[in-house]
Amino acid sequence: MTLQEAQTTVDGWIRTVGVRYFNELTNMAMLTEEVGEVARIIARRYGEQSEKESDKAKDLGDEMADVLWVLICLANQTGVDLTEAFQKNLEKKNVRDATRHKENQKLQ
């Protein structure tokens, strides 16, 4: 699925099953909440915190997909074409960071 297809799919679901989009501020709060859930799994599963029994069954991929879902909602609501935005961002990184990381002694 492309980013454009994902944006179209989410929009279709929102308009038929979800009734309407939550407002942008609500979705921003929800995005923060979802990112926090990803952070919790990463900190406990891959970081130094111990993983609680209740967290062991949590699916990192599903939580990441929740982040993507809300991000797509925000893109749709604000008129952002994620395909175009991602392409521009990648171009920026390729120009700005073309040698930056290779020259960073901390990464050697």
C-alpha cells in the first residue's frame, strides 16, 4: 500500500465507520498518546526498564500502526499529501546530510 492509498483508505473508513474526524487538537493528543505507547514498549523491551507481565503481550507493530493511523488522519485533515511531503523530506536529507553522518566521528 502506498502512502496515498493509505490516506485514501483512512479517509474512507473515517467517513463511513468513524462518522467524522476528531478535531486536529484531539488527534494531536491521540498521536502523543500512541507514541507514548510505542515508547513504553521500546523502553521495556529494548531499554533498561524491566518489562511488566501486562506489557509482554503488547504488539509493537500494532502500536506503530496506531501512530501511523493518527498521523494519516492529521495529514488528511490539514491537506498534507504524505507522499509529496515524504519525497521532499528525503530530498532535503539527501542534500543536507549527504556527508554529514559519514564525517561524524561519533558514528565511526
